[in-house]
Amino acid sequence: MRSGMTLAGARVLVTGASSGLGRALSIALAERGARLTVVARREPELSALADQIATAGHPSPHVVVADLTSGDSPRQVAAKALAEMGGVDVLINNAGSHMVDSLINIGDADVARAVFEIHLWAPLALTAALLPTMRGNGAIVNVTATMEGLPAPFGGYYAASKSAFSQATRSLRHELRHTPVRVLEVSPGPNDTPARHLGFGAVPWRTSPPSLPSAAPADTARIVVRALQSGRDRVTHPGFARAPSELPVLGRLITAFVTRRIDTSRPVKEPTP
């Protein structure tokens, strides 16, 4: 564990900030005095977030509307953040996609490649663009997932891309071990977010889906902020979600249990927002 960092005045770039954990993190960081650039595809939600933060008496975030799966977008986003804030002290790679579909039917189609773009290549591009500008007490926060230990049917793209991102995060931490820049992996378990509800709703369940307690994104955000301030390397919330990755046998049992409740002979449902 490294020493923590002071967030008051820190310049923070948050991707996927329009909803869920990204939105909650933006609010929690603003409350601690951080200056923000918030990134997502949906401009109305980003503007509403910026207005909420400014109304609460904090510096209004810079809003960047971008699709990080598109071409050179990550490098363009990095350049805008550097221009608007004069530097980035904390990069939070949170943007994600809850794709639920069949590996057999989709293969390597563009929609599948986009999942890896948003979960792996875009964060690595942002990191490569911003890391050389970080000085002193910088940090990179990568949001992975506990699903890497639960490769259930129709979740292969999500689990594989998040697993790759998790491994890349750990490698990056080792590469930066002799520098002042810290790497924090955030591995959320079930959180009560719109993306989670859409994903669960698309699965063709034989019976009702498993019922698991979900954390409020605001609670997870507070734990992430404390982890940044204390210098931790990894955090999972809710805590029980650590089990599949730390106890692989249990992870396999849970995967088998979930798989039995999914009808793999039926196509996934079209998610309805």
C-alpha cells in the first residue's frame, strides 16, 4: 500500500460519468474539492450532473461528450482535459458497456469489438496519453468487475474484456512501482445501476434471476474515494463479491448455479431502457 493523496484541488478526469458509479464518483470527488472533467456519450445527463455539482457550491465540471469506442476519441478527450484543467492528476477509467449476447452468434462483429474498445483499449489509450503529464501524487483508477470470476452464458464478452482489463491494471501497477503514480483497481460487485438492470433483463432466464443484495453507487463511490485517500491498491464493494476471484472453486460453483437457471436455447432479449 502506498501513501494516499489529497483530493482537494486535484484535477480528475472521469469517464462514464453520466450515470451509475461514474456519476456517483464525480459527485463524491467534487464534494472533496476536486476539479473535474466528466466524459460520456449523453450530453443531457452530463450537463445535469455539472449543474448539480455547481448548484452545490463546487466548481462546475468541464463536460466532454465523446464515444470512447470511436477512432482517436480517447486521445482527443485526453487533449481536451489537459487544455481545460492544465493537467490531470487522477484518471478514472469507468466507462463501460453491459453487453449480453451469444459468443456463438456474434463472433467478432463490430458490436463485440466495441466492448473491448470501451473496457480495454480506450482506457489504455487514455492512460498512455495522460501518464507522461502526471507528476508527483498522480493516480490511475481502473474500474474492472467481479464478473471475471463468473463466466456465465451470454456474459462472455463482458467477462473476457473486464478480465483482460483487470490483468492489464495489475501489470501497469508493477510497471509503475518505482514512480509516484499509483494504480487503484476498483472491482465492483452488484451495484444498483441502470446498466445492471438492463443486463439482467436481457438474459433468457428459465426461472427468476438470482437475487443478490446490491450496493448503492454512492456508497461504492465513498469507498473508492477513501481508497484513493489511503493509498490502497484494490477495492471491492460489496465485500462478498470478492469471493469468486479469491476462492476460484466457489466461483465455479456459482457459475454452474447461474448457468442452470439460464435457457441457452433461447436468444437474449432486446433490452428495454
